[in-house]
Amino acid sequence: MIEASAPAKIILFGEHAVVYSQPAIAVPLSSLRAKARAAANHPPGQGLRLVAPDLGIALEFGKQPALDNPLAEVAQTILSAIGAPPPDVTIQLNSDIPLASGLGSGAAISTVLARVLSAAVSQPFTQERLNEVVYQTEVIHHGTPSGIDNTVIVYEQPVYFVRDLPIETIHIAQPFHLVVADTGIHSPTRIPVGDVRKLYEAEPGKISPILSEIGHLVRQARQAIEGGNIPVLGPLMNRNHALLQQLTVSSPELDRLVAAAINAGALGAKLSGAGRGGNMITLVTSDTVKAVEEALKQTGAARVFATLVGSQDVHH
Ligand code: PMV
């Protein structure tokens, strides 16, 4: 039996601008995980089977054409990277991470699948190679991912990420409370990412300064996180959200949740991930966490949870 798991992730600052080589900050969310378990087939000779009950998938690899199914395509990409034929195993995939909501479910599932597949053919990936391969699987769904999702999920560390530069992990000097609230609206990443691309190409003179300002506030946020100056992050989140609105990736539902959090006493709030739906995050203290969670539920959030960033146990 071979087992692997990988966390969800939250982008704290810098989504979208990160596609244009600005920095972004993301942290793993170790309490929400994708898991994979591979076991030899009995009787042998059945080939690779992928069973993902949460995704409603039961797949006999080799029987279905790989392009039929996104998970099969991911498995095919991983096997090509290993350079091995499909092993004679059944892989069971499970995930607590909501799909298409900006929490990195796709990258986490690819990560665990790549970990168990490479181990099943006795050629386990190094972390560095795994990160490259998971990036390739992200390309299938997103087109032009920056690489932030695979990096934070594979390494399971807070990262300060700049496209094409060596990975920098960051130290969270002082843990801080976030509440994460889901609009309940599925939003596939590539649509808002493509719309920002169109805006950028139509009006680079208007969009470039927005992207640069996001980069500037990400650098300030890094200093605050590493210096333990948490209250500074609130206004930086609010400004980041306003700039994401200008990039047209917020939505009425996200804006309502952001306003509700601020009204309930949060220090700051913003959408997190690709936007248009998915999740928002809000910075709270131990005194305001309950009131903010309640306000978000009252405002119609589909799912609300609190997390203490910087104190999570890391387990692989
Ligand atoms: O996968 P999501 O929804 O968290 O969005 C990824 C973040 C973007 O910056 C919008 C896209 C990217 O490739 O970095």
C-alpha cells in the first residue's frame, strides 16, 4: 500500500498579477487535504484503475481514451513524465477540498496522484521534479498558470512566489486568524484569467499600473508577515480587493461577503484565487472571529471556516 496526501492552499495576496510576474503570497491549508492510496490489483493484470468517489469517477486506464476524462489526462501526463507504462494498481483518490473554488483542489489531486504513481513504479519524484510535473497538469486546465498553486501545495510551505524565479519560503513571525468563506459559486480559473489577459492586451497602459500596485502591496505584506506586524495586513487586503475589482474578477457575491466581514469587525478582506466565485478571506482576531463567521453565514456564504495561519502542523 502506498499513500500520499497534499493540502489545499490560500492565496493571501497577489493573485492575477502573479501571472504577469508580480510577486504573490500563498500558504498551505493543512487541515483540508487530498489523499491517494495505491494497492496492487487482485487478481493481477487489470491495469491501472483510478477510483475517485468524490469526483464520481471510476476509470479503467487503458480502456477509456485519456482525453475523455480530465483525471485520465492528468494521469497520462504524469506517466509520460515518469516514462513508465501504467502500473497494475488501483488508486483511490479522496479530497476534502471543494472543487473550482480557489483552494487548489486540482493541483492537490495531481500532487497526490503523481506521488503514488511514481512510487508505484519505484521511481518516486523529487519535490523539484514533482513541482514541474504538477505544473504540467495545471496547464491542461488553466492554459497559462503562474505556478503558484503547485508550488505552495507540493512544498506545503508559505511561499513568496515570483514566476520563473527560485522558490522563496517565508516565515510567519506571528500566527494570524483568517476566516475563509465560500460564495458557493464554482468558477473555473481559466475564465477570469483569460478575461484579465484580454483587458491587459486591450489597455496595457491602464492595467499595468494596477498590476504593479498589487506587486508593491505584496512586498509590504511580506514585510508585515515576516515582522509579525499583523494589523498592517488588513488595509493591504482591502486595497488588494479594490484592485482585483478593477481587474473585473470580483463579483457581487464576493463583494457582499467582503463588506459583511468588514462591518462585523474584520481588519481586512479580499477575494482569494481566481475570483468571480470561489472563496474570500478575511483577517480577524480571536475577539472578532465568531462575529465575522456569523456575519458571513448570515450573508449567504455556502461554507465558512476559521484557520490560524502559521501554526498548522505540516504532514505529508
Ligand atoms: O487556482 P486559483 O483559483 O486559486 O487561481 C490561481 C491564481 C491566479 O493568479 C488567478 C492564476 C495563476 O495561475 O496564478
